[in-house]
Amino acid sequence: MITRSLFLPLVLATAVLADEKPFTMLTDDLLAQLPEAQRTQWTSYIAKSRDAAANEHRILADECQKAGMEKSTPAPGNRKEFEFSNDTPAEWFGSAENQKLAEIVISYQTPTGGWSKAVDYTQGPRQPGTHWTAQNGDAWHYCGTFDNRTTTEQLKFLAGVFTATKREDVKAALMKGLEYVFVAQYPNGGWPQNYPVESGYHEAITLNDDAMMHALELLLAVTKGEKLFSFADDALKQRAQAAFDKGISNIAAMQVKIDGTPTVWCAQHHPLTLAPVKARAKEPPSLSGGESANLVKFLMRYGPTTPEIIAVIDSATKWFEAHKLTGLRKIKTAEGKTDYIEDPTCTDVIWARFYDLQTGKPIFAGAEDGIIYPTFQEMAAKNKVGYDFFSTRPKDLLEKEAARWKKRLEKAE
């Protein structure tokens, strides 16, 4: 349980705001087990997160009161996430249309500095009394998140607009957003899915959908002063480099060891113990064949070529080699559903998205019943399948990326 002395309850307008839920991972018991210096860092981090959440609650409640609204309303939603190509030409950002879009994006920046996902910016600027999120019925779900490229993508966009226009209002929002990335980073170098930290699996250090990796990509671009971030001064670059290095160290520390042998990663890890943890029912504690591949690819391309990271990459690639699957053919059933059938003649190489932490064998958790099944067919027979339980990402890693990594190491010698 969380003590009142450490986590003060929020006094909120109940007509506008949902009851607050306690943290589920950042508990007093685990904090008490940390060395004093670490405990102090974590206590400070959590207190700042709680203060930030309280501030956002107060601002929205005040807006509703001034507007005569009984409750706040969700932002307009968009199933298509805010995203643009990294190859977008610099001049594109300076157009009148994109400057207008930047104003709308800024209007949905949370008071803490981040953004929520799936907001439809085509509907115009945020109005007072409107959630910063499009989460219907819950003003605080994903209220500031790194999920689905959120926040990092908005920051790249604003960086492009500022580089093209030098608008001070854009710069102010951009710097506030970069500060958000720094502040949201856990003391051990990881990032939660949402900040201010939201209870449940959102507290976990989130590799799922490459959330943490996108934060690291952004920081790397800042440290190098690349294209959109050519405005970065030495102080900002140094701060980004320190956060990047801390994140890389956290990745190395999270690599799961089974019987002392380093393997890969889970899609989410406990913020304090770094152990693999569950998320939704279909996402059990496990070894990830998908997120882990993207993470190793990132390390191969952009991680430091230190003995520690070389060892991390070598052990992970060995694990991928040992856990590839063949003899499964992907088909469409008569009902139009995806299935994987045994076919000894099929030479396609794939990997399961989830592997058991003890046996190393593929596992399949039902999205509806949460039961872990040994085969895709058994799981699919009792659950709706709206999720990719297999991946081909490691194939590219073991072929093309491994060759590039070898050349990079040779240059570093």
C-alpha cells in the first residue's frame, strides 16, 4: 500500500475527474528495499509525478468551472496516429498549413509537456474544458504518453517547424516537450509508458511498440544536432547524451538472464526490479521475439561499441538463432481468419512474439481469457485474435543488420 505521508491524496472536483488509483508497482515495500541514495531519487521522482498530475487535474477543473461545464469532454479521436516520414524535406515544415497544424498540436500539449495519443488535430485547437486525450470517459488515461510514437513524433514535428520558421511560440513548446522527456525518464534510465505515471502496467519500463526506443532515437537526434535539431546548443546536447547513455545502460541491465545466460527482453519490465512483467491479458511476462529484435537493431546501429553492449548484442543474436521456428505456414481460413498450420515443407523462418521465461518455448495468451496456451490454434479457438503472435523481424536482424554491425565494429577498432 502507498502511505499518505509519501503520496498525498489529491483534492479534486469529482464532477470532472475520476477517482485516483494508487500505483501498483512503485510500492513503499519495494522502495524501502532500495539503497538510500536510490530511494531518495525514486521518492523525488514519484513526488514530482504526483505533483504534475495534481496540477493537470486542477487546470482542467478550473477550465470547466470557468466555462460553466459540469464535466470535461474528450478530445476528438483519430484512429490514425500522428506520424510523418523521417525523409520529409525541411521546407515542408515551414508551409502555412503546417504552421497552423503546429498551433493545434501545441494546444493539445499537456501542462506537463507531453501529448496523448490518437487525437484528431484536423478538428482544430483544443478548447477549454476539453481533455488533452481522446480517451472517452477517462480524462487521465494516456494523458501524456510515449505509446504509439506519441510525444516523440510531435516533438520531431515541432522541431521541423521551428527550424524552418524560428517561431518563438513553437520553440517554447518544443523545449517544454524536451524537458518532459528528461523529467519522465526513471532514475534508472528507463521510461514509463505514460507520464505523469499512470497506475498499472503503464508504470512499467515500456519496450512494447518500441516506446522507449523512440525516446532514445529522439535524444540521439538531439545529441547529434541532426537536421530537425540543428538548433540544439552544447548544453542541450550534453543533457540529451547523458539521458541517452543512461537509457542504454538500463537496456543492458534489463536483458533477461535464464540460468545465468543472457537472452533478450520482455515487452515491459518492472520499474524497480527490472523483472519481466505482464501488461494486458494477451501480454504475459515473457521473452519478446518482436520488440527485442528492434531493440537489438537499434543497439547495432546506434549503441556504443563498448564490451558490455557488444556482449549484449552477441548473446541476444545467439538467442534468436536458437529460437527460430520453421514448418509453420500462414494461411487464411474459410472465415477469413489468420491461422498457422504445421507444414514440414514450409521453409519460412518466423519467431513467436512471446516465449516462456522458463522453458524458452513459444506461448500464446488469450486476449479474452488471459489463459496461456502452448499453440496458436488452441488460443485462437477460444479468443478473438486481433494481434500478431508471430514476427519476422529477427530475420532481417540476423542477416542484413548483423553484417552492418560487423562492419561498424571493424571501423571502431
